[in-house]
Amino acid sequence: MIPADAASRHRNTIGVGKLMGGERTSLRATALVLYSFQLHLSSIVYFPAIRRKSPAKDLKPIK
């Protein structure tokens, strides 16, 4: 939840990125995407045996 004072302070800004802190937020979001992609790659590298033993129908997409 966004605090009421923060919402009123940023009520005239446009976009979620500006609401959450402007340019620095976009950099943090990019870092988060890269970190999630790194976790996805490491899950493929470190757990290949689990993925091979599991039937394809039982594998769930990573969210």
C-alpha cells in the first residue's frame, strides 16, 4: 500500500515509475529483472537432474 502522504505528494505525477521514485526505480527494476533471469539460469544449471526426472506435464512455468 502507498502511504496517504506519499500518494498526495505524487498525485500529479504520471506513471508508476515516477510514483515510485523516478529514474532510480527504473534502474532497480532492471536490476531485479536481471537478478530474476540469473536465478532462472542457475535453476537450469544446478537442478538439471530434477528437471530430467520430472515429466514435462508436471513442470510448472517459473513466475
